[in-house]
Amino acid sequence: MVELNQLLLEFERNLKSEGVKKEWKERRESWVSDVAASVNLRYLAELLVELESNLQGESVDIQWKGRRESWIEECLGASIVQEVSSLLRELETNTNSEAMADEWQQNREKWVQQMHEYQE
């Protein structure tokens, strides 16, 4: 599960600062520590929800608004690695490329491949 933590951190690290809310800058450092130290899958899913809730509205696709509530419920009910990785992947897919660092596009393919390892 350590690797899933790292994949979540990598996704967050590639978000542009203007893609997240101002409050995130204050929470970010302790959030990164929490993710890195987490050995509890449910807590990791909660941290994923926290990250999503700190994204600016324009950072995600317009249809995300309709999916968001059930996505949060699924995160909070997730109990296996495949569920959490799938939910992280879904968030990444719905995050606009403008909200991501320029180098994300070249790193994304490897990240997606690593994510797929959890979904088998």
C-alpha cells in the first residue's frame, strides 16, 4: 500500500497551485505527511476526499459535479486497495489538464500504468 500512497502524493504534487484553494497551502504539508505515514486504507481514502474538496471548481470537468457526491460516498466506504486506486484514477481522469503541471502529461502514462497494477 505504500506505493498507492506515493501515487496519491505524485498526483497532488503535480497539481498547479492555482488549481487548489488557498486554504490548501496551509494544510498541504501536514496532509503530505499524513498520506506518507498512512497504513490505514480507510484513512487514505479520507485523505483523497480531502484533496478533492480542496480543488478549485474549474480544476475538474463539468460533469464531475454530478458524480462528486457518490464518488465521496464510495471513497468513505472503500475497504480494499483496488477501490481506492480506482477512485484516485477517476479523480485524475476528471481533473482538467490546465490544473496539472506541464510535466504531468509526460509522467502520466507511467503513473496510469502503476495505477492499473492495483486494479487487477
